Amino acid sequence: MIPIEAKSQSDNEMIGRVQISQMAKLVRQDFPELQRRLLAVKILGDGTIGIVEFDDRLEPDDFGIVAVRRYRLIRRHST
């Protein structure tokens, strides 16, 4: 199960531990038998997409970052 918290490019939209923990809690409740990979996605100011993976903890203050990746989408024109 890969739940995703998505944020816009706005500076006001920050990735928050409380939101991630609430998302994790709901997924644990609804799908207790499945392994979870908690992701947050945000479009950054330079147009790249930032993806952060969090470990799965019970308390918001216990969440840690597993990985951070940055991607750029490239549109290919068909010939």
C-alpha cells in the first residue's frame, strides 16, 4: 500500500508530520495486513517534483525520513 500526501507548489503548503501520521493511521486501520510505504509529493519552485518517503510510526514525532528523491518530468514529442 502506497498512500500519498500531495502538496501544491505554494509556499504555504508544507509537508507535515501530523498529516503523514494521520494518513498512516487510516491505512493501518483499513489495511492492517498490508505493508505500507508512506510518501509525500510536492512540486518545487524549480518545476521538479520532490518525493519524500517516511517510515511508519505510531506517533507524529517519531516519524523519520527514509528517502528523498527529486524528479523532473520531460515531455517527449512524438515524430
